[in-house]
Amino acid sequence: MPMEPNDLLAVLEDRGHRLTGPRRRVAAAIATKAESFTAEEVCGELPGVGRATVYRTIRLLVDSEVICKLALPGGEPRYTPARATYHHHHAVCLRCGAVEEFRDSTVERVVKAAGSDLTGQIVAHRIEFYVLCRSCMAGDAVEGKQ
Amino acid sequence: MPMEPNDLLAVLEDRGHRLTGPRRRVAAAIATKAESFTAEEVCGELPGVGRATVYRTIRLLVDSEVICKLALPGGEPRYTPARATYHHHHAVCLRCGAVEEFRDSTVERVVKAAGSDLTGQIVAHRIEFYVLCRSCMAGDAVEGKQ
DNA sequence: TCCTTGACGATACTTTGTCTCAGTAATACT
DNA sequence: AGTATTACTGAGACAAAGTATCGTCAAGGA
């Protein structure tokens, strides 16, 4: 269930950025992504739009928290549309890149609890789960373990 | 309280790697680091050792889990000696780079709890806290908020 | 419509590594 | 100890993911 390009553009406009042709095209490209994507993928799909513009627009969208930047263990950064507007975390399938958002109230409680054990004050945190999603597990079962 | 270079070297030897001069020097440089450091810092301190060798040695040490790679929000990767040999997480001071290791059994329980809510199977996770450490907070208090 | 200023594309540069390759040296073997 | 193997090394090219620069252009308010 892809998101609307207008959702992305509205956020940019709200933050006082101009709605330009290239930004509309980047937003449209991102909006088609059901799951995670890389910046270079978007560049590849929009040959008429400069690389710098694609990266600039992605950065604006990350700053606006409409898309999230994921840090996979392999090091490759991927982006994913944020379906939830509230604080949340991600479970990323290491095989297919599917992203599941989650928010567990217990997690946040634990963050607070762990914080009280630490010296210093927590200003941010990152929690990411790396998973093998259901359909990838099913695929493995069919073709046998490699 | 810096660690012993020999601790690092012993791990390499245990894993069947050779104890070479450059590796000893990289281990010695890392061992002096009380807190986190970057790969380029090590390169700068060891002009006689090739950059590739520094990175190769760091990678070996990360693979051996004697040092840990941190992913700060800014994107800059830092490394930190692992004081604990068991599974743990890190709280990194965003100002001075001080690293505090922590392991809260509650955290691990939550990981399991969150996992049961997710479709798919968790294969790994990353939990990092970004903090302002006590001495940096004290420094701020003295010089006033900027 | 005009004007200001943010945004654009092209391209050079930066950061953080990794790869290649010929030469070197740490271990194993005898 | 001497030799053989082969992992390791340094230099430098290459790669991925961005960022900075700069002259040009156009979005959107007056």
C-alpha cells in the first residue's frame, strides 16, 4: 500500500520549501515504493533529475520524518516511508528489504528504565531488528536450505 | 582504563591470524583509547602503517568482537573497545564520544517480547542510546547553555 | 509581471572503506 | 637452523554514499 506523493509534498510545503518539478518527481518515485529503497534506486528511475537533487530531497524528507533512514548491518543505508507519524522502530528483512514498523510500549518503558541506570541523559536512541520475514522464510523452506 | 594490546593480539592469534608488526602497532594504538575512536585517527597515529592494513586489522577485531562498531546518528562510524565479552549495547555521548556499555536483562526480555509481535524471525538487533554524559552536562552547566 | 531567493544540474570533492598486486615476512616443516 | 608456504603488507586505484560549489533557472510573493 504505497503512500500518496502529496503527503510527502505537503510536508515540504509546510516546512516552507518550494514545490518544484524535480521534487514532485522524487516524491512520486518514493511514493510508489511499498518497502525500503536506496537513494541510487531513485536516481536510476529519474534520469532527468540530478543526483544532488535526489539526495537533497531525500534529506529534507528524512529531516521532516516522513521517511526514515535505516542502518543495515551490512552498512548499506536504505530509506523507508514512515507510515506512522509517531515515534517508532523498524524490523527490516535482511533478504528482501521488507520493513515492518513497530511500537511497543514496553520498549519505550525499557528505554526509560535503562536510562535511569546510565550516567548522563539520553537524547536519542535507535532500535532496529533485523529479521527474516515470513515470505522469505517460506521461500527458504520450499527451495531447501542453501 | 585502557585495555591491554595483548588481549587484542591474543584474540587474533586464537583465530589463526599471524601476529605481525603492523598488527601489534594497531593493537597498541587501539589499546590506548579509553573511549571511542575512528579508523582515520588510528591511521593518523601510525604513519608507518598502511591505511588498508589499519582497516583490515580493525575489521578483524570487529569480527572477533573485541571491538564494536558504533553507528552514530550523524553517520560517522566510531569504534570502541569491548570491555564485556557478553552481548551488550552502547550508550554514546554525542559530544565527547565517551561510551558506556550496558546490558539490561529487561532489554533482552523486551527484544524477545517485541519479536513475538513481529511477523518473521529476528536474526539480529541493534540498540544504541545517544546521550549527553555527566561530565559534558557539567561542562554545559558551567559555561551556560549555548 | 517582476524580483528575490531558493532550487537546479553538473561535477568535483569527501569519507569510509575495499580491492589489486607485487613484494615481504611469519609460521610450519624438515 | 634453513627453507617453503602463504598470509600479510603498503601503495594506490576503486567504490559507495553523500556533500559542496557554482552558474543558471524558476517558484511564488509583491
